[in-house]
Amino acid sequence: MATIDYVEELDGTGVTVNALHPATLMPTTMVREAGVTPISTVAEGANATLRLICDPSLAQTTGRYFNGTRQSHPHTQADDPATRRRLREISDTAIGLVVT
């Protein structure tokens, strides 16, 4: 959700921001300890991450959500400015940032 807000803040700076869900239930320690069967591999997650970082065709892509290597749509709450604002307020409070 923050990605959407950062796009506006960073407009004109040359910095791009995107959100990525690299893979589903990779065989990480957390997944294995939960007793869940992995669906994706760590290599799939790494490939999706590296693509978003290194692919020249995505160099100017900003404010997007990627599910693996595909551009996708985030949860509908991400489109709600009030919900994004509330999440940011909670996050700022959690890290001790004073909101003015």
C-alpha cells in the first residue's frame, strides 16, 4: 500500500518503487517449521526479485504490484486512500516517527 503513496512523493526524483510478492510458500525456515508444504522454490522467488531489480524494460516502471514475474493487482484496500493513510499512521507510530 505504501508503494502507491511513495510514487507521488518520489515523482521527478528518478527513483522507482514497486511492490513484489516474489513467490508463494517458498521452503523457508518459517514455512518448514509451520509444517506447510512449499509451493514455490527459493529460486523462483529470487528470479522474480532479480527481474524487478535488473530488467532494463522495467527501469521506469513505478507504482506497480508484481506477483512473481507478472504485473498484477494488489488487494482492493490498496486503492483506498483513507486505508493507506491509516496504515501509514500506524506504521509511523510503531517506529516512533512523529507525525506533524
